[in-house]
Amino acid sequence: MNKKFIYSAHIYILVIMSTGFMLHVFIVPSVLTSTHRDSWITVVASILPFVIWTLLVFYIYKKLKNEDILSLMFKVFYKPIAYVLSAILVAYFLLAAFVTFRFTFIWANINYTQDIPDFIVVLLIVFICFYAVYKGIHTISTVAFLILPPVVFFGFLVGVGNVKNKDYGLLFPVFENGYHDFFHGFIYTCSGFFELIFILFLNSFLKDKVKIKWLIIVSFILLMLILGPLTGAIMEFGPVEAEKMRNPVYEQWKLLTLGQNITRLDFLSIYQWLSGAFIRISLNLFIANYIINYGGRKKWSLPVLSISLLVAVMVPWNASSFYNFLQYYYFPINLCFLICLMVIFLFISKLKGDSA
């Protein structure tokens, strides 16, 4: 794994592509299912925990003073505890890559890869991600920088192009069934956004400084990445039908037309989806591999991680049960894990401050 230096701008783009993909694709169906029509209100209200979390991440970043979070973890904790935490983190990042991969595989298989052997599809994606991770974080961030502009353009295209299909009245009334659903939705919005803490694992690769104003801007961009498709799904399909859709963001592409003669532009969403999935899988694999290799270069780690991912995705898993797993287990547990990780990092930064 080649250690390349990257700039803070790369960090912002990686967050937008990786965490933004999770919020844009994974979280929207779960928020709709749990919060119904009030889901867009929940997302708007999420700006408060978003900003608080961003400030906490920046506080820890400043306390680190360019020191690697893993090195501090081994300094603060006894080695056995540090190794256990490292193993848990590796498993977590590998699971995050698997969830992204599995979700993407199911979507692709339903929509356009029915006639291609599953193994070929999975093998190609694993190989591309493996090569990106092998080349290093500089390669991953550069690719993200290059593919982001078309992703943004296509996002505006489907959003603005479907204005004629939107009924803004479908967003109201709110709180028909009380406030319980409203608060329930925070589990999913925060579960996605709190991944911002992962920038601390890339601290040692940074050549310049992360700025708080840019992190706040990234937070608002992430907010819009979930608010836009969420409100669009409600306004275009209605809250009842939108809840039934597993991929309401993708379904919005099927409504898009340019004039009377240009229809079925949903093929453009393939670029959007695969771009986000590629960056997210590669970034999670990179961090997992980086943690394993922290104590010394291990040539076996990346191939083992990649093969494990390939085998896991190929294991048969019913789509309905997989979505239920995400809804009722993965996202709530993910939120708890990220909060615990924040507490641990705050503890580490506090001890570092006391010893400075």
C-alpha cells in the first residue's frame, strides 16, 4: 500500500462521495419507512446533531495535532486492549464495505445484470476496488475528485427535470400520528452522518489542515443529499407509495424525460450509483487495510480482505431479509458504535491534552 499525501479538499470530496452515498441511497428508504411523511421534517431537524457532531470531530482533530489516531490509541491503552479495538474497527469497516457491496449487487441484479453471472459482476467490482486500494489513498481521492462533477450534474438533472412531476402539497400535513415517528427517524439520519468521524483515520495522510468552515459546508451538502431525494420521493410518488419502494432515489430517474422524445434516462443513474459505491467500498477497504498494516507491512492483508468481501457477497441472502437487517439491526447498531467510538476518541484526546 503506497502512502501518498492528500489535501483537505480530497477529504471533503471523499466524505461527500462515501457518506453522501450512504445517506442518499441507504438511509432514504429507512427514514421513509420509519418516519413516513414526517421524514423530511426529521432531516431538517437533523441539522442540530449534524453540526454538534461536526464540531466534536473537529475538536478531536485539533487535539491530535497531526498525530495518528491509531498511534495515540496504542499509547493510551494497554496493547491487548488496543489490538482488540483495532480488530473491532477492521471488522466494522469490512462490514460497511460488505453492506455497500451487497446493496449495490442486489440493485444491479434486479435492474440490468440479470443475464450476467453473479460471480463475474462481483469479481469485477472486487478487482477494481482492490486495485484502487493497492494504489493508495491518493488514487482513491483523485478518482473521487474526477467523478464527482458528473455525479453532481446528474443529481441536479433529475432533481430539476422532475419538478413538473412534483406535488408540494404531498409534504403536508405533518405530525398526523404524533411525534414518536419524528424522533425515530434520527436513528437513521445520524447513523449515516456520524460517519464523518472517519476523517480522523486519514489524518496522517493530510498535507494541509482541515478547516471547520469547510466541514460545516460539507455537513450542509450531506444534509441536502438526503433531503433532496427524500422530499422528491414524497412529492413524486406520495408518502404511501414512496415507503413501499426499496430504492426511491432510483425510481425518480424513471420519471425523468427531456421533451417528448427523450425518455428512460435512468441509465445515467448507473454512473451515479457505481461511482458512489466504488468510492465507499474502496475507502472502507483502505482504512481496514491501513489498520491491519499499522504495526508493519503485511502483504497478505489486502488480498485476504478482498477475497473475504467477495465470498461474503456471493453468499445467498434474500433481498427482503437483507433490507430488514439494515432497517432493524445495522443502522441502529451502527449509530451506537459511532457514538461509542466518539467517546473513546474524546477520552484519547483528553489524555493527550493532559500529558502535553
